[in-house]
Amino acid sequence: MQLSNTNKIILVECPRDAMQGWKNFIPTEKKITYLNALLKVGFDVLDCGSFVSAKAIPQMADTAEVINALDLSNSSTKLLVIVANQRGAEEAVAFEKISYLGFPFSISPSFQLRNTNSTLEESFERVKAIQSLCVAHQKELVIYLSMGFGNPYGDLYNQAILLKWAGEMAALGIKTISLADTVGLASPDQITDALTILIPQYPQVQFGVHLHASAANWEPKLAAAINAGCNRIDGALKGIGGCPMAQDDLVGNMDTENIIQYLKQQQLLNHINTIQLQECSNMVSTVFQ
């Protein structure tokens, strides 16, 4: 299904994903300056931090301080943070500035244990509790189905598993599900297959993709997602990032500048401040040192 140029693409910039596995701690003031600059670009959503264990992800220990310092007064961008349990969600919903909470729900049992120290069943109970918190505090829960195109652990992956867990989330009233290619193993065909299975089945849900890709293979992956009807795309400037809980050799995020160029060529994106984008692109080398 080819999107027409009347369909709006939701563009999500993910500096949190870029920062979380960075070896050197990025000073809080640098994070704040960078994120405030990104808020002026015109992204729909900024994935800007996480309320998770500081021991597990030390780079995100200052998320509360960073959020407090962000200036949303002249920005239409909405903030998203990642949580991994109810305690983190309780912290996140207290911030008026935050619109979305993201929860990584892996359909690979091995990775779910590795990432959130819980089974799929335990994690689903967390999702229920977090969804209730979100509803009570006028937030929206975004579910990331991580390992959404397969996994490197030998865990079973098939159409039925994908449909089962998407269906469980939809039944809770969750409106946004993003398929995460956590270790960059998805082929364009796998992306097409997964989205064309899910999108018609759950029309009330917006399906997105969080793809990890190299400079050599990003475009076929992105094209596959767009042509399958996906209208929510995650990226990170310069393709930095990857999940530090996944494996030792990280495959970077899809580079936002490539995504924007592609979407503009398809006449699917027209609300980006390109001058501000270039300014942020120039800042990357000073933030990630």
C-alpha cells in the first residue's frame, strides 16, 4: 500500500536512543542544550530520556533534571520518555511536559529478560499497570515491540506471535505500536511482511517502525515500511545509537537526515526547519565525544 502525499508522517527523533549506550557520560547541560535545539526543528515527537535504573543505564540518570530544563514554549514537538516498570512510569507521569511513555515489550523472551529482567507475562502485567497510570494522568502509552522482525537468540518468531501481542496491546486501548528492529537484522521483505499483516488487522492502531540500519541498507528498509503503509518513523541524527542491552556490536539507528531527504522526495514531509536541522547536525560532534 503506497501512502499518498495527503498522509502525514509522524517523525520521531530519538536522542535518548543515541545517548543511552554512549560510553562517556554526556554532561547534563550539553544534553539540555542539544535537546532544546532539537525542539526547534519541527519533529513530531522527541524521544528525550528514560526513567529506568541508573545502574543499568547510567547515561539516563539525569532525565528528570533534563526534562525540567526543556523549553516547549515555541515548539509543537511532544516529549516521549522510556520506562521499564511501574516505578519509572510513576516518575514520568508526574511531568506535565511529557506526552508519551514508551515501554519496550520484546516478543523475544530471551531479550525481555535481558532488557527488563522479566518474562513476557510479567512484562504484560507491567503494561497493564502503566496503561492505567497513563489513562489516569492524560498520557499516551507507546508500545515498542522489540525484536519485532526476529531475534538473534533462537527464540521462536512467527506471524502468530506478532499478531498475538499486537492484539493484546490493542485490547488494552493502546493506540501506538512501533516495531523495533533492535539489532538491525530485518530485511525489507520482513518489514513488509510484518506491517502488511498488522496494519489491516488493527486499523485503530498506528503502527510505526524503529529501524536500525547501516549507510548501505537504510533506504530499502525505509521504503519497505512506507510502502507497507507505515506512517510513524523513528530516527536519530547521524545514525548514532542502539540498545546497549541487546548485544556487544550495536547497529546504529537510521540516520534522521536520510529519512527526511527520502520523505521529502516522496512529498510526505514538509514541516521541518532545515536550517535548524543543520544546526543540530553540526552540534552532534560536540555532544557525542
